[in-house]
Amino acid sequence: MPDEPLSATCVTGRIMAANLKRLRLARGMSQHDLSKAARIAPGMVSFLEGGKRSFTVIMLEKIAHALNVTPETLVRDPAYRPCDFCRDRPFTGFICGTCGLRGD
């Protein structure tokens, strides 16, 4: 698989691409609108959503800011649910001492 883009083979890359598209469409933004708001190259949103390019940390922050979300929102799997132990804790992010990364 060396010729495949990282995003196509990486679970996190696929989650980020799907979140990007979902959030962009929910805000009624075109790919061009988002690229202008995030100040990234015009075709980059298409490449990111299609899994042809990987996100950089700087790009993640720019896009999150343009969508008015936290970078974590773009990275988090929408299917993630904290386990019973973590559910009532103030931080139930990616690291859960009971359920690991995915929750139960």
C-alpha cells in the first residue's frame, strides 16, 4: 500500500476527513469558502476530505478556527462514547483509564 495516501489507510485520517466534510456542510460552506476562511490553498479542502492529503497541526488549527470548533472536534470519532466510569468526569477525551480510546 505504499502508493495510497496516509489518510486512506489511517483510521484517524478517515475520521478527520469525514468530520471536516460534515462540519463544513452543516455550516453551509463550500470547499472554496472554507479554504478562504482558513487561509489554505484553494484545492486543499478537497484533498483533505478525499483522503488525498494528511492534515498538519497548523492546518488543523486553521480549519477548526474557520469552522468555529476545537481541533479536537475534527479529530474525535463521532461514535466515541465514554465508559460508565468516565461519563461523569469533567474530561472524557481520548484517554480513558477504564475503556481506552474507544469507550464502551
